[in-house]
Amino acid sequence: MSDIDSLLERRRLRRRVGFWRFAAFAVAGIGILASGIYAASTLDNPKSRPHIARVKVSGMITGDTKTLEMLEKIGKSDAKALLVVIDSPGGTVTGSAAIYDALRDVAKKKPVVALIDSMAASGGYITAIGTDRIYARETSIVGSIGVIMQYPNVTRLLDMVGVKMEEYKSTPLKASPNPFENASPEAAAALNSVIQSSYDWFKRLVKTRRNLTDSELAAVADGRIFTGMQGQPLKLVDAIGVEDDAIAWLEKEKGVAKDLPVRLWKRESDRTGFDFWKSGARVADAFGLQPLGRALDAMAQAEEVRVLDGLLAVWHPAAEK
């Protein structure tokens, strides 16, 4: 081999060695970076070490899958207790019952305490009684123990515009009531029986969870609302207080370690029809297309009302919608 060939071969060898040395450093760097990212995420992960889990139940309660999954994960996590902060006028009866059941499942494994912030009315109150103890502020709104179903009656409007709905159904009570006809006495009676059944379930739940006598239940279960200060002597809440008081109770009465960090848990985000229309409305407004923005806003509101179809345990649903 000539000197030139030997020189070229050594250069090629050096290049190969340099390449593999660079590759080794790159892999090591990536490994270190990945380890750092993992370590940082672990430190921020609510499940990574003992803590008090904090969740907020706000707005309309529908018992959505993401919220139920979050509560299930908290039950299996290293959280030593669960603090539920409630600010809700209620929601669907079924959705509120689902949240209640999920909280009772968590309570089988660790203590659960509620703090009523601005409001825990109707379905929001069902959520509160799913916990082991209820704190409320003096001016919080609680109660509204009842069930409601509303639908528009547009028969007069159809008469004004000369439209008549033709309908054929298997039995007189199928799809009754509906907005295109006045409810028959039979339809009204059938609907009232459904509402009464849900109302009786609600009252039994309150009576059992709050250890009320029949007379005590009658005093609070007529649909009215109370302030936190009024609700305490009526046994709707256990104590007047704030978040620190709820945590102090966990430490004193439930043996939760003192000064554990309180970590906020959030449900995994999911795009709903409501989110889609609202996002579209914001984009339209940003480009100066206000008429389109208003139309998309209307679609968002329609989507929100659709989610709340059925029996509601909610305070003042018309205002909330």
C-alpha cells in the first residue's frame, strides 16, 4: 500500500471514529435530556408522591367520562385525601348521581372533604353529600333539593305562522311531552311520576347522608336555597370554614400527615361541540366577522343546552342556560 493510500485510509478511519464518538455523545445527551424531562414531569405529577388531591367541580354537572376517570385515578393514586371544591348550580340528575357514586368509591380508600365555594345547589349539593364532611362559607348557596324538567311549548307560534305538525306514533304517550302540542292529562301525569321518582331518590339520599329525621328533611327539601350560615343548623353543612379548615380537619380527624402539599388535579381535556363552536366564534370575531361569530355563539349555546337534555337537578336552569 502506498503512503498516499495509507494516509487516506487513516483519514477514513479517523472520520469513522469521530462519527461514532459523536453518535455516542448524542445518544448520551438525549438520554440525559429525557431523564431530566422525566424527572421534572415526575415532580409535577400529582400521583408521584403523597399529597392532598384537590379537584374543582364547577358549572353544569353532566357526569362526563373525563371527570369520572379523573376521580378513579385519584382513588388509585398516592393521594392521602381528596378535597372537593364545589361551585355549581347543579346539572343532570344522572350525571350528579354518577359524580356522587365516584366520590363514594374514593371515600372507601381515603378521606374526602368538600368545600362549598360560591354554590352547591341541587346536583351540586348531591356532589357535596358524596364527601365525608362539608364545609361552606357563610354566604355560600346550598340546598335547592328538587328535580325539574322544562321544555318550550311552541303551539301558539305554529298557529301564528300557519304550520301544523303531523304525528303518528305507536301509543299516545310516546315522545310526550313535546313542544308541538299541549300535554294531555295522561302525559302530564306520566311525566310527574318520573319527576317524583327522582325527587324521592334525592330526598332519601339527603336523609341518609345527613342523618335527618323526617321533619328535618321536610324543612330543607322543598326546593328552596339557603346560605351556608342558614344551612349549618339545618344540617345541610357540617361547619362554616375555608380550605385551610377543611385541610385541618383531615389532619386532626383523619390522620392525614401535617403539611402535605395540596395538588390540583384536572380532568384530561377533550374537545366538545361546545368548544368547537366557541373557538370558531372567537376566530370570526378576531377577523371582524361579527355576524358569523354571533351565529357560531348561538350554535355553542344550542350544544350546551343539548348536553343538559333530560331531568335536571339544578337551581335556576333558565338563567344558567
